[in-house]
Amino acid sequence: ILGPDGAELAAAHNEREATGDPTAHAEILALRRAAETHGEWRLTGCTLVVTLEPCTMCAGALVQSRIARVVYGARDEKAGAAGSLWDVVRDRRLNHRPEVIGGVLEDECAEQLTAFFRTL
């Protein structure tokens, strides 16, 4: 997560397997760490940069955090909630809608994810 000035506030990776915690997605962990560093839960002006399109749980957390923008690489046709399967982050019924920029380095991100899941 980048702060409003572009400096890194927090970084994380998926820790579900390591911790046995089903909520330990990279986005959730990064949001927690960024809020701690930032000194408040509202991440106004901040940007999340992530390899894979966020799922519904993470998309909901992004809306609740008031993050300004979401940048992701690979689309997730099976569980994506930022435009692929659902579009939770831009649902007009919600109180906050971050800007979404998808497909950034998509091929490279997809290759990285494929390699990761091959090792599991």
C-alpha cells in the first residue's frame, strides 16, 4: 500500500497456508499494517497495488478502509470482485468507491501466480 505521497506504507503476502487463517489474504494484512503505520483506519489518498484482483472479502475491506485506488495485475475470473466476476469496489450502492486500474503487468502477474500455485 502506497501513501498519498507515493511512499510505501505497508507490504504483505498471502499467509493463509502459513497461519491457517482464512482471512490472511495479502490485501487484509497490508490494510492492517498500513492503518497502523498511517495512524488511522481511513486510508484516504492511499493506493493498494496487488498481483491478483481482490476477492469479495478483500474488496469489502478496501471499501471500508476508504482507500483511493486499487491497482491489480491479473484478473480473477473465478473470484474477482473488482470487475471480473463481481464489482464490489465500484458498487454505486456503497458509501465509497475507489478507482480501479486492472491489468497492470497482467501476463507477468499471471505467470508469477501460476508458479506459486504449482508449488503448493
